[in-house]
Amino acid sequence: MFKHAIVRRPCRAIVDGITSAPELGKPDYELALRQHDSYITALERCGVTVTVLPADERYPDSCFVEDPAVITGKCAIITNPGAPSRNGEKDQILGAVKRFFPDDKIEYIRAPGTLEGGDVMMVGSHFYVGRSARTNAEGIRQFIAILERYGLTGSEVSLEKVLHLKTGVNYLENNNLLVSGEFVDKPDFAGFHKIVIPDEEAYAANCIWVNGTVIVPQGYPAVERAVRAVGYEVIFVDTSEFRKLDGGLSCLSLRF
Ligand code: GLY
């Protein structure tokens, strides 16, 4: 069960965030704020206490707090984001992490290692780590070494097409895994009950399980049906403005 979530308010500079889909247009800042309000409300409805960090105009993508830190049940790991414009976010998330973890339970990924939390999927005490354009082999090596010091395990997953591992695969607990695209047939995930998302709704493979409820992006009926079919309550949040920056529901919070 999760007790806490950390989020950061979108900043006005969000219009300058990184995107692989400029054809979707720039995010509307005011609408992004309203969608962020709904996201916080959804988390609260799932029973977590939400720590809301102020907007940081220096970092256009800084509302995607999942990337500069990974929080496990035993320690917090400050990452080293591979996107140069996002790297400084790691120093800004540290203060929030320190509210919950003592210094000797906070670990760091160091250069030349890079790692972004969007590439990390937690399944109990095991962590799948995507090797992506943002997360390199050395970052994964350091990450797994840290996990093992705490009695946790990790394994690398290759990815070719999407930004982050969790762009295309997300664990919904109880052995249920939402998968899309390149992850559908990956041997790494053969042991899961796979819920395969059709290509036209691939964006919504990025759902989050929070204390028995699944938060689903609004407007993806096949994903809604599939998640309900395995027995979960569903809460919808419209994420249209974050999608314009390749961002999804998981990216917008640290949950622990
Ligand atoms: N715009 C989110 C990212 O590229 O990291």
C-alpha cells in the first residue's frame, strides 16, 4: 500500500518541455494546472497524502517528478537524468525526499551513469530497468548494485521505440501487467498475466495502481474495459496536456 505521493506543480515554462510529438501542439498551461489538480484529487481519493512541491520555472519538465528519483520500500535513490535539460531536477527533488528518508537511506546514481525513474518498474522487491536513450548501462549497473545492498533485485530490459520503460509497460499488482507495442512479446514479462493494449490506445498503457484502484487516462475505452475486466475500480484523469510532452500518469508522481 502507498501512504505518500510527491508531485510538483507544472510551471509556465512547460510549453518548452521536451517532446517527441510536436504535432500535438504545445501544452496549455492553465489546462495543465487543472488537470494536475484532478490528478492530486485522484491520488487523495486512493488514500495517499500528497506533498505538493512548487513549480520550478528553471526546468520545463519538472512536473514529471518520477524521473529524478526512485523510491523503494527500503531506500530512496536520486537518479542522474539523461536528458541534459532535466539533469538539475535531481538536486531539486532531494529536499522533498529528505522529508521522508534519513541521509543514510538516500543513494545516488553518479556520472557517467544516467538513469531516469520512468525507466524503472517496481514489482514487489524486483525492479525492471529499461535501457533507453535516457538510462545507460552504467546507470543500471549502479542502480542494481544499490538495490542488492538493500536485499532487493533488479534486471535490465532493452527497449528500442519508446521514451521510457513505463511508456509501454506498467504493473497493476496481483501479477497483472499492462503491455503495449514492443513489450507485448518480451521474454522478461512472460510470467505475468498480460493485459495487451491495442496500438491506437498505446499511450494509456501508462496507468497507475494506487491502493487497489487504477488511475487511467481519460478517453481510452479499450484500456478502461481491460482494467475493469481484471476487477479494479477505475478513476479517470485527463492528461491531454502532459501527453503533448510524452508524459503520463506515472511520470507525475512519486508514490511510496
Ligand atoms: N517531456 C518529458 C521528457 O522528455 O522527459
